Amino acid sequence: MATINNNYRKLAAGYLFPEIGRRTRIFQSENPHAKLLRLGIGNTTEALTPGIIDGLLRGVKKLSDVSTYTGYGDEQGNSALRKGLAEFYAKRGVTISPDDFFVSDGAKPDSGNIQSIFGYDNIVAVQDPAYPVYVDTNVIFGRSGEFNSATGKYSRFVYMKCTEENGFFPSVPKEKVDLIYLCSPNNPTGAVAAREQLKSFVDYALANKAVIIFDASYSEYIADPELPRSIYEIDGAEKCAIEINSFSKFAGFTGVRLGWTIVPEELSVEDSSPGEVRTMWFRRQTTFFNGASNIVQEGGLAVLSDAGLQECRELIGYYMQNASIIREGLESIGLKVYGGDNAPYLWLRTPGGLSSWEFFDKLLEETWVIGTPGSGFGPAGEGYFRLSAFGHRNDIQAAVENIIQRLTLDNQEKL
């Protein structure tokens, strides 16, 4: 008799973004005249740049000629692309072998799939708040206990609280954990870890034979040269960290789908020798995955060219200007805002003691602007709200103007 994976039943009711969609649909049906302005889900909006389009077209053209046609490619990723990624990191002063790169269809699937190479009894630590995929996929894999609706937490998980007091980046766990999820720049708070903060986690991981799973998907948005863009800028990280990254927000590949994961040869865990973790990830990929699209990988090569990088950085500049517009507008009416300087997300303290979902409803009803409730990212996100800088400039400006003109706040509610 077939049975289901009961771990799905542990998941807290309603995934964050579907619930946003549900509430939005209800509001739109009741207010068909309202022009909704979406500053919620972090989905890129601007067209791919000319150099990337040329690369994608080059990939298509290769498939149209038998002499250049390719079927299945290298499951680890196009060797030229992996070499290009290694050179991209080398420009940051980080030496990584092309053999340590595994090209995939994005950071989100890799964040979930990477767990399959670790034991089910591993203790997981996550930033709180954090991108939901880290928590939910570990629940599905069976590493959690039951969800406690009173605390908003799963038993067996260690929640590393990120608050205004610690700059939204946590201290290392007091207890021993095995898998540590870090995201910098952080989604949702927009906070970026300083070098000494990452070093504290690398030192902890080395001392405890733990593995850091480091999500660097927004690293290209870091403007401050003193802030690290890769965990491998920290000495010793190659022995204890896996880095996951993506072209999605870097080059607008949210729908194109292309990313990479770095599993260093030197990485080892408590019951393995160096090289075995990488070998296991290679085996997982070759068993479950036939490699990223040949066409898309040509687009990735175009991104990594000098011209492609320049185009992408101009596009990032456009989104970061959006972030400045949002931040300045919100601060002009007295709201407390974090992020938006080295990341495309702004983290807003909800006014007047409103809960995250109460503020979602208020913002939608009064201003027609859609954001993301902070509580959807974990219990420490309660009382906060995420806004995204991804959007067309005119929509960003209209959303900010609506908030300034229509959001009802008295002096006591603002802070």
C-alpha cells in the first residue's frame, strides 16, 4: 500500500507567497478598479541585456546546425562556463577550481537538493528571519519535529535570531549544530555580513565539523568594497562551506533559470574524508539531473564576458536606484527602514504595533501596494515587512507616491 511523506503535513499552513496571492485576488475581485502595484515577490522585471540575448541566440543557432548541435551536456556544467565562473571569482581574489563548480537551474532548487547528501539526523540552524525554502525543505526531508503555532518554530531546529540590536545578523549558535544556513545579502532583511561576522561562523563550523550552506544569490548587489561577496573570502571556508549562487537576480535570469553551487574538494564532515562530499553531490546531480539547458548556459557565458558584466551591473544599478526611491519615500513619512543599500530588499518596521499581516492588509487596502509580511520568513520577522526594489521605475514611483499620500499614520504609529 502506497503512503505519503507525512513530513509535508508538518509544514505550517499556507506557503507565504501563495497566501499573498490569495489575499490579493480577493482584494482585486472586490476592487476591480484598483491598479495594484507589486513590491512583494523578488521577481526581476527589466529586459535581458543585448549581450545576453546575443549569447542565448548563439546557443539556439548552435542547435540548428548538425556540426555544432549538442544533446546532453556535461552534467556538472559546460566546462567553459565553469572556467568562466572560476575566473569571475578570481577577480574577487578567491581561488576556486572549475571542478568545484556545479551548474544548475537555480539557487532555490540547489538549496533544497543539497540536503540529500547529509544525514537526516543533522541538527539545522537557520537565520530568523530567513528565506522559507531553507526551513520548509528541511521539514520535508524529515529533520524537524512538529510546528509550534504559539512560537512559530519547529522543534529540533535552531533559530538564530536577527534583530535590530545585532544588525540583523546573528551570533553563532550556543549549542552544537550540523548544518548552518546563512544568506548574505540577506533575504528578507537586506543585511550584509561583515568579514569578522562570517569568520566567527567559519571558526565555529571548523571547530564543530559543521557545514555552512551559504546563499550568495544577491552578492552582486553589494556596493561596499569592504563587505565580502563570497564565504570563500574567509580563510578556512573551503573546508567547511558550500556556496550557492545564481544568475537570477544578477542578470535577470529568474525565468531563464541558471545557477551554480560550489562544493570544494577540501570540504569534509564528521564521518567523511576530503573529496567525498563533492563526490556525493556529483553523484546526486548525475542521478537526478541532466544538466542546465545548453542554450541558457550560452547566456551565462555572455553574462561573464566583460561587456556582459558591465550590462548586468548597469541593470543592478537601476534596481538599486529603485531601492533608494523606496527608502527615501518611506523615511520621509517617518517609517523605520533597513536595507536597500547593499541589497534589493528593504526591511520595514511595521508602524503602530501592527502585525506583519495586519500591515499587509492595510497597505493593500489603502495604497494598493503589495509587499511581503515579515512573519512569513520566521517568528523574528513578526512586526516587520519586506519591500522589493524589483519593478519598473514608473511603478516604483507610483507605489511610493501612493504610500506617501494614502497610508494613514498618526504620530504615535510611525515608529
